Amino acid sequence: CSRLARQLVDARNNQRVRRLNGELANSLKENESLLLQKDFLLQEVNHRVQNSLALVSSFLRMQRRGAGEEVKVQLEEAERRLIAVSLVYRRLYLAESISIVDLSRYLSELCSEVQTTMDPKWASHITLDFTPVLVTTDRAINVGLIANELITNATKYAYGGAPGPLSVVLEQHRKNLRIVVSDHGEGKGNITKGTGFGSRMLEALVEQLHGHIEYVDNSPGLRAVVTLPIHPPSKASTI
């Protein structure tokens, strides 16, 4: 009787194991199907976003032809901002994670792309020093726009528009990251010139990311320092 009881228990357990294995196999198939759908959707979104950004970029380049010098400069700045956004989507599509971006790699690519819109003589004057920092995608886009504005301001005002030594640094200090753009140009007197749309956007982006910006005498020149929390503060901490 005891042997028969054990056999019945074993048979029942085996049946449960087979049922669980079947459910697990079905779940794996469903997850695989969802991943394939997600990958397809990401490809489609990336394709449409990149096409839209490329179309706008082409339109801006067309508008630059025959435009006055002031308008041409504004269109070039707009194109740089498009580059900053486009690179994040490109990086997202190539990365394993769609929610986290390595800010050092992104900013390196961004600076390379931005240099293609600048006087080629700038290439030998710009130095980069980036510490790897992982941030969320939405913060990466805003940080890229901030870096772009800082670099644009430096190239416009530091040396009167001419190429000169320019340093771009990304560093981490505990829970904060810092972007430092420094030059050896005309110094603090230039920051009053940046009162247009770009400067207002820069201030708004820094405030949106709960950070702050300061301008320090670089003796000679100017050092713009943006300090931001790596992770957005919780709602409880902002009350």
C-alpha cells in the first residue's frame, strides 16, 4: 500500500511538473514574441524619427543658402541642436538598453558631429576629457543640448569667432555630474552677450534638470560650469 501511495504521489508530482513546464514554455514563447514586436516598434520609431530630423536638417541647410550672415548663424545653431537630439536616438537604437545612455560616449559623438558644422581649424584646438556616467535617456538629451549651447557660446564669443583653445570636460562628483567648458579668450565680459534664445534655453534646461550654472574667471578666459544631479530628485525631496 505504501509503495502504491508513493507511486500515486510521484505520478501526481510528475503531472504537475509537466504542466508547469508547458506553462513555462508558453510564457517563453509569448515573451519572445513580445520582444520581437518591441524590436520592430523600436526600429520603426527610430526610422521615422531619424527621417524627420534628417528632413528638417536638410531644410535648414537649404535655407542657409543665400541667407544673410546673422540668419545663417542662427540656422547653423538650430542644426546643431538637431544633431544633439538625433544622436541620442541613434545611440538608443544601437545600445542594449533603451533607457540608459553612457553620457561620455554620447558627448564624444556629439562633439565630433558638432565639429563638422564648425570651421575646420577648430579641430586642433578642442580637447575632450569625459568620465563615463550613466544617465536616463531623457536627461541625456537635455545634457547634450546644454553641452551644445556651451560649446556654441564659446566658439562665438571667446575669441571673437576665431578658433582658439577650448576644453570640454565631463566629470562625476558623488551624486552629481559636471560639464565644464573653458577657454582662454576674452573672459567674463562675454557672458553678457549671450542674451538670445540659446542662452534662455540653456538656463531653462539647467533649471529643468534641477542644476545650476556658474561662470568662473579662467585667468585668462572663461570657465562655464554646469552641475547637475545624475538622477532626478524624487518628488518627496522637491516638496
